[in-house]
Amino acid sequence: MEKSNTLDTMNTSSQVLEKLRQKGIDKEFKWSPEGLSVGEGKTYQPEQLEIVKTFRFEGASNPSDMEIVYIFKAEDGTMGYSLDAYGAYSSHENEEGYDNFIRRIPEAGHDEQITFEL
């Protein structure tokens, strides 16, 4: 039986990003020390965002080739994603601010948020 191509059954970040694009969730949230922005002049803080879903990927041939896709929803209804490497290839390894920022964003469906800083 062939697997359907749903967000829960996709094997690559490219597949997830394409499915999101098809659903109109194609805004990329980009990190700066001021917060996450989708390039429309507005910067969001953790309390203005919610993590709707998270996808983690590891390379089949190299376990250190890892990336993560966060799907965010902002309090103003803006939905989008952020794609980042994690582990050995993280682009934020010397940026404590990024990791602490992401940890402060509540996840959908969780009543209680445990936050901590590095």
C-alpha cells in the first residue's frame, strides 16, 4: 500500500516545505536578535507566537546532517515556517539568544510551558 503524501508521512524537509506552500503557509520567519520576522516590517516576540508543529530530520547517510522545521502561528493570524539546522551544523551555535527565544515560544495544545535558558 502506498503512503499518502501528508505532512505526517513526509521524509524530507523539501516535501514539508512544498506541502506548506500548497496550503498557503509559505512565509519564512527569519531570526534576528530583535525577534522573528516575515519581512513585512513586523518583528514577533515569543509571547506573540505559537509553535503549531515541529518536524525534525536526520540525514540518512550522516546523522550529524540534521534540520528542523517549525511551523508558527502569530497572534495576528500570520502563519509560516522557520527552517534551521541543528546539531553540528547549527547556524546559531554561538547565539544563545536564538535557542532561548525558540524555547520561550509556547507549543499548541500545551497548557503548561517549561522554559529555561542556556
